[in-house]
Amino acid sequence: DPKDESLRPQDPSNPRIQQLHYARLECYQVVLGILDDVLSFARQRGRLQSSFALPPGGPQVELPELLPARLSEFDAIPILDGLLRHCLEGHRYQADELFHFCILKWMMQSGLPPYQYKSPYLKNFLLVHAKDHPELHCRYLQHNGRWAEA
């Protein structure tokens, strides 16, 4: 779906558009499953705080080529942060707005702070898809030093 037809369809009821949309979502389920697994390791023994992400300019975790079958909660938190940064801030995935929306929605559903990441689609996501959570938009503005707007 190189033209993002499934994201901004002229006719959402068109079967081809629906097929494109669901095919893309199916691909993303693999990534969301990995994020779920790493998050479950990070939440062991209740050590994961809601603001788990590393501070800006903090040490970047080099992601392993293969994730171990079992992670300690101490290893899982920086790996989760690294995976989210890779997906949301990596240049390879910048053009896939639907992928970003899926990751950001997963983060909200998981109670994680999407405003701590630099997705080019975050502001629009918060305005459109997080209308029921105005505090997230406020935190996004604060996180980016836009105190007057917050």
C-alpha cells in the first residue's frame, strides 16, 4: 500500500481498501506481539513505572539481533524503550503513518507514555485519536517545552 490508500481512503467501504488495511494491520501484529512480550517481562514484580522511558540524550540501547526467550525486568525496560525508539524514531519507519498509529495506540492501551517519543505523527495522533485523553496532549506539549500551550 505505497500510496497509503488504506489510511486515507476515498471510499472506506471498498473491499480492496479494506483488504489493504487489514493486510497491513496483520503485519503489525508481529511487532505488537513482541512489544507485549517485552512489556510483560518489564512489568514483572511491578517494577515498571509509567514513565519508564530514558530521558532525552540518555544512553541508547543497542538492540540485540535476537531477543532471549526470558528477559529480566531490568533488561526488559531498556530493550522495550529501544524497540519503541527504533519503531517510532527510526528513519526506516518514518513514512508508515499507520504503523506509528498502531504503536502509539498500543502504548496508550498499555499505559505507556507516547509523548516521550519523537514520532512525526504523534501530535496528529493525540489530537485525532486521543481526544478522550487531553492530559496526554498536555504532557506532549510540556515534554516539548511548550509550557504556554500546555
